[in-house]
Amino acid sequence: KTVFSSISLKNNVIQCLGNLEIEATIHSPVVEHLGIELEIRNEEGIPVSYASSSPMQGKLLHIKIGQNTFVLHLKSLNLASGRYFLYLWLIKPWVSTYDQLPEPLSFEVNTCDPFSTGFDFKQSYRRGNVFHEMEIEKQD
């Protein structure tokens, strides 16, 4: 059976707008073409973000016989400061789940002050977990 043989975070503390890197090693007895799905959940266990190599991005990983190591890069995470939990699945899209983490990995967003105003946007404020830049245009 094709399974994750190890998964680790290269950085378990990131800054606001930071990148998260995950190293995943997959062991396979056969050649496969599979996807990786991931979900980020907040401190309350509520899903706040999703990504996948496939089906979302349409990129299947070529898995050779033996050990296969990949580094996943999640870029520019717009997350409020606080602790998050990362869930991963190894899948054949629309067919089968090959493996999943028995326990989530955790990471922390240290401070979230993306506009340098002195305001740390925190999960604990319960105003959301993801921020967006707002532009306001006056209409006369």
C-alpha cells in the first residue's frame, strides 16, 4: 500500500503572510500518480483553508517504487495570529484515499500586523481567521 512514511513541518512558527513548508515522504510498492490534499483548521477545529495538488490544481505527483520525498510550499498565508492544525491526505482524486495523518501537525502564526499599524489580528478576537486588504474609493 502507498502511504506517508514521514511528514514534518520545516517551520512550525511563521509570521503573518509567511510561507509554510511541509516535507512529505511517501513509500510505495508500485508506480502511482496521486494527489495531496490539505486542510488548515483553527484553534476551535474549524476548517479555514484548503489546498490540493489535485483535484484543485490538477497536478498529480509521480510516485516511484520506494521512497519519494516532496516539499509542499504554502505561500503567503493570510492567517490571523494563533495556533493552527494541518491535516493531510494522500489521494487518487475521485477514487480513493490512500493514507492520511493519524494526528494533525500544528503550527503557529506569531503576529499578524500586515499593514504595520500596531494592530495584531488574532484568532481569539473571533472576527475571522483570514484577512483581506480593503480598498475604498469615494464616489461623488
